[in-house]
Amino acid sequence: MPGGGRQRVVLQLAFAAAVLFLFLQFSPWSLLSKPAAYSRPPRPKTSFPWGDLPQRYPLDSFRPLPSGKPEKIQTIQHKFGSERPAAKAERKRRLQAVKASFDHAWEGYINHAWFQDEVKPLSGEAHRFLGDWAGTAVDALDTLWIIGNYTEFERVVDAIEKKDFTRPSRDIVLVFEATIRILGGFLGAYDLTEGRYPVLLLKAQEMGEMLYEAFDTPNRMPASWWKWKSAVTGDPQTASNGAPLADLGSLSLEFTRLSQLTGDPRFFDAISRITDALDQAQDSTRLPGMWPGTIDAASWTFTNGHFSLGALSDSAYEYLPKQYMMLGARPEALQYRQMYEKAFPIFQKHLFFRPMVPNNTDILFSGNAKFNDEGHLITEASVQHLACFAGGMVEIAAKIFDRPTDLETGRKLIDGCIWAYNAMPSGIMPESFFALRCDDPAHCVWDQAQWDKVDVKKGSPPGINVWDTRYLLRPETIESIFIHYRISGDTAYQDIAWELFQTIERQTRTQIAHAALEDVTQQEPGKLDNMESFWLAETLKYFYLVFEEPGVVSLDEFIL
């Protein structure tokens, strides 16, 4: 999912995944029970009316939302049959174990850092990095509802009602992070609860109106690191010079959905200008078909020569098939399909590779491509946990775009990330590592002599030369496992998910919550005082959903 790159380190990485739950079709959802009617507290007056702020670079007109008849989208989910009683009992046992893990982390958050952005799982201190916007509480709203904790859900909604989100506590707003975690958190929870909490849409609109001001630049491209006080005083703004691709290409779902719910075309118009600009540049980058990891958004130039599905880029590609679904496969949505289908052959040719591994397993990883100082394109067998979303993306696109042969590619990418987890001494995949690329995927046999020539980092297992030893509680692998299970119906992936969950829970649990890990090359990796909001909002959500009834949050009804 959704769910952004996926290391949410300030100014560096962009999150893929997706944190957003949005209706594709507004059909009743009966598999989740609902609490009694909610009594809304009085609405507070906002501190600053962003919607009334005059623009320095106003527009004469706005692109309207597509209004034609939506086309039928290919069914995504497997048609599940009846479940044996013993299998059902085991599934429910696992489901409750994941819920207990969520409850533990949530309790640590509310006891030590209630309504702050994050809790530090070792010290118990609050971590404010977004703008004092209660990042964990807002980001995890949908998970609270899914697991049936309606009391805590409504507690958060009450606190949201009373909080002013229109004046950030930080001078610089990270537009991408605010969009996927806060705006997406409001919209996802609003849709998931079928609109029964109107304050969520109200707050989404307030947040959207504020973030829209980041687009008030000469070329209408947003400032990724937005100095909001300059907007208030009317000072000139420009788009960012080294903007991550994901910061630009991963706003479309949330802004489109906000226009759909409010009828205000400004938000859809804003992201459509980005899409058009990316579309026009796709054939003229240094690697035609893909965009580099960073873009000079002010001059709209693409001189950077680094291409990947990992940090800085990931969710820009992930959002292409999802935006196609968001727009109901209408003719106007065809642009997103074409952009994805233009990029996919480049993924296959330059990024996806079969690694040489000791057991000769037929798996794939997604690596990097870059231009060296002499201007030659080289491929790197450099693997990032962030890029583990790719298997799920490929399988979703294979279904909705009727590309059945791509399903095997998606599965092999997912199996590659699973293999990397199992290969590590801790049982957990590192943030990044190098592998050995097989020149001939059809004849890929482990060569110990070749591996012995590699300058391997201490603690690395055969086939993996670890670069960044950390594990940051990331969701990408379980997200793709969840998607594959829902598409294939293969219960072996539920068993795989269970093994991963038990290992991650054991290694990351602290007295307060769950902690990122310092060095997964060790059997006891050591803990870091960090728990990003996506642990509750995504990682545990996907672990929960892989053991939930298949009709709950169906991929045919929701975009994650």
C-alpha cells in the first residue's frame, strides 16, 4: 500500500508504500462490525485560513476530475473457497498474536508520547519530526479500525477534532511526508469508516488547503521542503532543486481523493500538472522510460544519472497503477497505465536480476542502474529493503492491465526478499546489501570461488554482502507477501508471513513498544531508539490482514 520512500529520513528517502485506504467502489462492507453512532464534539475554529490566502502565481482554470463512465477493472483477488475448521482456528490464533503486538506498541505510544509524532521505544521520549501533528496516531487510524479497537479510534478522532493542524511547529514542512502520513491518514480513515466521522474529511480539507500552498511556484511544481511562513507573508517560493522523484510522483492518490470527496478541483489539478510533466519527460531522461532519483523541479531538468525502485524513487512508480484504479480506469486514467507500461521493460532490462545464491533458488532482486563518470550505463546488484514493494506492485499491475506473464516476475521478486530474510543470522533482511548478478538467468549456479573474491563485510552470509546493517521496521516485504497471498490464494505465504512475524516481534520488542534494529548480521542485532509511525500504520496492518478474512479490505474494493 499501500503507504512514504520508504525510509522516512528527513530530506533523504521517500516512502513507497502506501498508507492509504480508499474506496474503488462505494459498496457496503459488512465484514467489519461497526460501533454505535459517533457523537462529534463542537468544531474548533482553525488558526489560519489557508484557503483564503491569495496566490502569488494564480491559475485561470483548473483541470476537472474525469467525469466519464468508469471502465471495469480486472478482478484482482483470488476466489477463496471454504476454510477447514483447523486452518481457521490457526489463522485466528495468528491474527490475535499480531493484534497483541499492535496493542503493545500502541499502549507504549499513548503512555509515553500521546498525540506526539512518535514514541522512542527505548527511552520513552516523544519524537517530533513532522510538525507536531500526532503522526503515529493519525497514520495508524485505519489499523485501529481494522483490528476492531473502536474505543481508541474514537479517542484519536476526539483529539484530532480539538487539535489545530494549520500551523506546523517546524519551520519547514516535508510535503511528501505530511501528505502520505497525515492527509492520507485522515482520508483513509474517513473512507474506511464510510464517512461516519465527518471531522476526518474536515481536517483533510484543512491539511490539503495548507499543502496546496506549496504549489504556489512559478512552474506550479511543489516545494518539497516547504517554508510555510514564507507563504503566509507572501514571499516568493520556488520548487526544490534536488527534489526526490517520490516526493513529486507520490502525491496523486491523496490529492485526487481529496478532490473526489470535496468537489474542489484544485488538488487534482495540482498533481495532474506533475503527471503531465513527468509524462512529457519520460522518453528524454538519460535512461528513457524511467526518471532519475532526484529532479531539479524548479527548472524541470533530469541530469541525475541514478535510477532505481528504491530510495528517492519507489512510490512514484507504485502510484501509477494505483492512480489508474483511483480514476476508475476512465480514458483519462490511460496516461498512468501508459507510463507504467513504458517503465516496466526498463525495470526488466536494467534493474531486475537473478542473484547467485548458495541453494540456486530461482529468485529476483531489484537493483540499480547509473551512469558512471565516462557516461556509460552500468547496473549494480545493490538491493534495498525499500524496493521489496516492487513484487506487489508488479502483481497488481499484472492483474489490472491484463499482463498475466508478469505475475511470475512479481512472485520471484517477493521470493527474493523472503530469501534475504531467511539468509540473515537474525532472520531479518538488512536495509541494503550487494549480491552477485548472474549473467545468464537460465544457468545460475553458486560459485564459491567467485564469492570468495568479494570483499565481504563481517557477518554477511553467503550471497549477501551487507551494506547497511539496520532494520527500520519496514513494511515492504510483508506488504508484497499480503498482496501475493490475496492474488494467488497460496496459503504457503501465510505460513511465511507467520515465520517472519514471529522473528520480527521477538527481535524488536521492548518494554515500551518495538524498536528498529542496529545490526541484523548479528543473531542479537541490538536495538535503536526509533519506531516510525509506519510500524503501526503499515507493517503490522499487513501482518494482520494476511491472516484476516480475505473479504476484509479486499483488493477489489480498496487501494492500499
